Amino acid sequence: MVNKKIFVFDQDGTLLWNPFYPLIYDEIIKDYNLKISRDELRNLFFEIHRKLFKMGRYRDSYDWDAVLEEVLKLFNIADRPDFMKYIRLNIEKGNVCLLQGATDLLREIKERGGKIIILTNGVAKFQIPILTSLNIREFLDIIITIDNLPKPKPYKEAFDAILEMNTKYCLDDIIIIGDHPLMDVYGAIISGFSNIIWIKREEKAIKCVGIREIYNMISEYANFYGLEIDNNAIWKFNKKILVVGKPSDLIQYLSDIFEGVPVGETCKR
């Protein structure tokens, strides 16, 4: 007898908040005496991240040591950064925190017999210490980072890892939860999952939406990363996506989800 359901969470922006702005950017500017504003440095990080991703250097694109090394080269600085020191400082200053209700949600899932997986594009050397610092590792059955994946989200290969590690489960037993329209929502759709929950932090009301309502957002992110959208898979997707503002919003839907009610039908109940 296997567990009733598997809940697959993204990490940053879904369960926790881990902002680099402003502290980490300010510390980098100070350490390397960069003649640049924090906003300009943030833009450089995004550009290098995107460049590496489009080159197929997927792990490097999410390895902040590699990204910072590329940024410093633009200033003729040859250095092998230790980005973990900035992560530690961010944790010490209280800037890394769980989103509202995250611990309660994870605890409730475990008490109901569910299985919890983290599926993140982040690298283990940063992500696991963060999870440990927030005291939620005890709830996690599996942590899948980009280190374990042939390709990151939104590629199907990332989501296939879930099924490969849980062969006794079917697609309907698995709930995908994430904050990114492209990486999480679109990635889940093209990988055949239909129980999808979108954590949209600015959303005040809980609602269910169709794919047409977020297609433009997916398209914009795909353009940013230089990806071609699988329109055939998108327009075949005829389910609803549950949209919530924070993890605590999900607790009220757990009974339905464990009873087998499709996530996209919960707003009708």
C-alpha cells in the first residue's frame, strides 16, 4: 500500500522567500568594489543567468558561484566566488523565511499520509542548507535539485524524475505546486500532469483558471529563456489550475485532494 498522494513543491517562491535584493547585491558590490548600482547588478545577474540557460549550461545558470564569476569577468576580476557566504548572511539577517503557512501545510500533508518532494532548479549546495536552516527537512521525503536532472524545469526530463522515483504512483496521484508560470505550470502541463497549483503571491482571492488566462505570461517567460512553446500540449490541456496566494490557503483543500477530487475542481465545491 503506497501513500495516498505525492505533493511536489518548487522551493524558492513556493515554500520560502529567499531574496537576493538588496542585501546580497550590496555585499557583492562592497566586497569587489564594483562601480555599479544594486539594480544594475541585479539586471546583470538575470542576463548572465539567461545567457547560460540559452547556451545549454543549465546547472551553471542556477549556480550562483558560476553566475557571479561571469559577472566579475565583465569587470576584469578573476575570482572564484564563495556565494554561500552571502546566503549564510541572508539567513542570519532573517531575510530567508518560509511563506505563510508552509510548515503547517507540510505537517498536515504528512499527518494525512502524503509524500512530499522538492523539485527545484536550484543547486544542492545552496538549496539544502536553506531548507535545513528553516527546519522543514523532516517533512521532505525526496529533494530533487538540478544536480540530479539531465535538464531543468520546464523540460519534461525534470518532471520525469518524479515518476522514475515513484513507479507505483500514477499521474493523478501527483500534485505539482510552484510559483513560476513557465517552469512549474507549463512544465507540468507538457509533462502530462493535470493536478497543478500555482502559488501567485500577489493573488488575494483563491480561484481556478484555465490555460488561456495565463498563456501570455507563459509565452513571455518562454521568450525570455529562448524556449519554443509546445502549443499543441497547451491547447489540449482542458483542466483548471488552482491559484492561491500562500501555502496556508491550500490547507482547506487537502481533504478534497486526498479524496481524489481533481485540483481544478476544488473551486466548485
